[in-house]
Amino acid sequence: MPTHHFLPGTEEDLKRTLFDVNRKMQEEEVKTKASSLGLPYVDLFNFPIDFNVFGLLTEEEARAAEAVVFYKEQNDLRIATLNPLNALLKNKLKEFSEKNKVGLYLLSSQNFARILSLYDKVPKFKARVQDEAIKIDKQKDFLAELKGLKNLSFQQQKSMSELMEIIFGTAVELRVSDIHFEPEEHFVKLRFRIDGVLHDMLHINLNLQKSLTVRLKILAKLKFNISKVSQDGRMTFLYLGKPIDVRVSVLPSAYGEEIVMRLLGVDNIGLKVSELGLGEKAEALLRKALNRPNGMIITTGPTGSGKTTTLYACLNELNDPGVKIITLEDPVEYKLEGIVQTPIDHNHDFDFAKGLRAVLRQDPDIIMVGEIRDQETAETSMQAALTGHLVLSTLHTNDSSGAIPRLINMGVKPFVAAPALSLIMAQRLVRRLCPACKKTAQLSPQVLEKCVYVLKQIPESAGINLPKVYQFFHSTGCAECGNLGYKGRLGIYELMENTEAIQKLIFEQGSMSQFKKTAVKQGMVTLAQDGLLKALAGLTDVEEVFRVAME
């Protein structure tokens, strides 16, 4: 038996147990004291101290002030102390507060002693101020650097700041919408969502998990010492001087905390209706509804189908000094100049229904309601549409023909819905073929037969001339698109106008199939048909269309 193993009940075992018991008792005492002083408590026993900010106080200053700096991110500075009344500490707090927002925490004497011992482990350390925010100042080949990190030992040679720079730089380079950190038993999996599809990018060394999690949680202003509950926050990083907002969600999992980060890009903020990719007739229908002084426009589709982008494009068209536009959003993802944007706050009992009633007292001309989730929100929105307001909103249904039955099932009265609705638009996002490697595709007889059948169902009233020979395309992948075959996304749409025939069905409380049959008869092009028309134009491929819009 190896000599360094200890049997239960040995003197070494007893010392270790007594240490753990004493430490726990002391931490509980300090936690109680912190509560009585009105200060937050912090346990830094396993906290990954960043030496870049550790040196803001020299060892002599730390001992004299009975305090240590354990975190700094931009102007957010956090200090842990034994004695908040220490005179030198008060002077240091005043000095730091000139350029920083300082947070003071209480810690135990055991914690303080352990951290002081770290000064001895640093060969030569100069006190300095270093901004720890993620800043990417130089254009690099971040993807190549990320691929180099597949060597786990090489990962540990990088500082956490360098790792963050590579990950976020690659995300911007690849037009990533979401970054996923997923802890597994032996590693942390890094995945990117690119054009709506997740891709495995890297296995991160398990030794870096704690530091990575704490760094991201602190950046997002989350509680880093709480790991058993979900948390949501926000952060911003700079890419070549351009700020990029990030929405952060943390969720406990079997092997640690999973972190998903949504990059809120600004590229689509200024999008116009003409740039959405609508067909000629569909765009005319949307503009007709937008030009009305009142009425309600509803966009439908699953999460991630581009509904918010479409609504923002509509708001950009409507945004004029002569009108007042107010939005209710959960959360506000993009800031639009000249528009009053109101965030929903469930923690303070401010939901869509209550928010909408408050908005109507603000004398708006145009209202955007982020989502219709209940009967009260639906009915209040429609009453607003009937009383001189143009209302835009979203609803979760598979297609446009399912929207009205869904509203009626919510409890909306047919006599309210029929005159209030102007237009219902369903949409999906498909990946756009990379133009650099696009080539003609040979479909199997079964797939081609299905495409021909769907396209031939397009009504004559839609005014679309189909080609005599169907030619579809596909991309094999190249350096331009990162060997994915796709670069960017575009929308496919179906628009159902609220005509007299549709209104009659509303009063009769018709079924989804009846609404669809009537809408097609009056010229509606379905999602799959619009997608296949775009596949014929070489914008996407058949596989993408059938992936998101099966008939």
C-alpha cells in the first residue's frame, strides 16, 4: 500500500476533518456578521484569483488595509475585507471610487490568510490597473487559433482572457448567433449555432471549467458563488471598437453549469421591408397593411424564425417624426432610435397585458407587442387596433392558417377578431447557399416529384410563372463559407390577408384547413412553395426548404 494513503481514523484524517469543521463554522459566523452589517459575504476558498487585478494592492497595503482585490471588469471593482471600518481601507475605497464602481464584501480570516499567501507564489508582481473586459482590437485568423486549441495542453498555456478573445473573435468571424458551453464528464463542449444549426467546435479542458464559468458569470453581472439555480444576465464585448451585446443564460446540469450566450448583432437593425426577401405580391400586401392607420399585423412561427427582425423592419419603415411608436418586448434586444422601447419585467409583475394597458395611456400611434401569450393581451391588442392604432405582434403557430383558430381558442371573440385583423404572416429562416461554391444539383426522382407536386399547387391568382424545366442548386462547401456550403440566411413567407371570405370564416369559427383552403384560393403562396421558388432561384436548396417547411 502506498505510504501517502491515510486510513480512516488516522491523525492526519482527524486533522483534516477538524479543519473542515472549523472552516465551516467560521464561514457561517462571517456570513451572519456580514448580514448584520448589511454587506455581501464572499467565500474565496476555491475562487480563481486573477493576478492581473490582485496587484492593485501590494502585500503591505493588503495587510494594513485588511483587504484584497479579487475581481475587476471594466469599471466594476470588487474588494473583500476583514474589517470594513479600517482607516487605510476607507482611503483606498475613496481612491478606487474615482474611476470605478466599488463593491465591498466581507470574508473570513482563514480566507484572508490563504489569499495573502498567494503573494509569495508570484515571483515579481507590480501593482497595476488592467481592464479585464473582452476587447478584440486586432483582426486575426481566430478560427485557425481556435482549431489550435484542440490540443488540451495548449489550452492551459493560454490565459482566460486569451481564450475568451479567441472564442468571441471566432464567433464574430463565423456569424455565430449563439455560443454554447456544455459541461460533460471529461470536458466542456463548445458549440456554435451558425445559421440556425449547432456545430461542435472544441472540447475545453475540464481544469478550466471553474475559471471559465466564474469569468463569464462575473462578466454578465451574475452571482458567481451560486450554482444550483438558473440565472440570466447581459454583457458587452468590443470587436474592433464595435460593441456587441450578449444575452447570457446559466443553467445547472449534471456536470456543472451550462452557459448559453446569444450574440445580439446589429447588422439587421436597419433592415427595410424591401430587404426581407418577400415576393412581389407578398411585399405589396405587407405594405398595404402597414399603410393603414389602424388594424393588426401578426407574424407567426417558432422561436428563431426571424419574427423580431421582420417586425423591426416594419418599424423602420413606419418610424417617422410625425408618429409615436411604443414597443413592449421581453427583452429589448436591439435599440431603435426614435422609438420608445419598454421591457417586460416579470419580477415586478409587469407583463404584456399590464404593459399594454399602460402603453395605451401614452397616446401612441403604433404599438408593437412582442408576443401574444394570453387572452387579455390578445383582446387588448385587438381593441387597440379597432380604436385607431396600428398594432404589430407575434404568435406561436406553425402557419398563418392556424393563427385565427389559436386566437379563438384563447378566448378572443370572433366579432372582435374579424374587423381588427389586417394581415397574418408566417415565416421561417432557411440557410442561403454560398455563391462561391454553388452548383446545379441532381435530385432523386422521389424528391423531384415532390417538388413538382408542391409547386404545381400554387394558385393562378398568385401570378407566378413557373419555368418549364426545374433546375435546383446545392453548395459543396469552400473556404469562403468555412466548408459549410451555406453563408447567411433568408426568410420564406406566407401571407394571409383578412378578406371578406376570411372574415366570414372567423364568424363561423372555421377550422385551420378551411382558412388555408380559402387563403390559397385567393392567391396565398405557402411556406414550402415560397421556399421552393427561392430554391429554383438558386438562393437555397431543396433540403433546407423541406427541413423547415414540410408540406
